[in-house]
Amino acid sequence: FGRLKVEMFYGEKFESVKAFIDELKRYIDYYNNERISLKLKGMSPVQYRTHSQAS
């Protein structure tokens, strides 16, 4: 939760609860599907899971 607060919330103001929820969904999708992690051999979490299950 700490990374989410730093990367998404710090210094941000949202127009409405809906705007906040939309941005939160976008960030979670990015975090799970696009973000590259060196701990996961340079893959996103979803790519790593798929790769691990195939092996």
C-alpha cells in the first residue's frame, strides 16, 4: 500500500470519488500488467505468472 500512496496519491487531488476510483483502477492495471520488475526477471507480474505456469 505504501508504493501506491507514493506513486498515485502524493500531491494529487481528485475532482470526485468516481475520478479517484477510475484512477485507482488504472493504476492497479498498470501495476499488474505493465510495470517491469527486476525481481521478476524483467517481466510484469502477469507475464511472470504466465511464464512460471508454463514451465
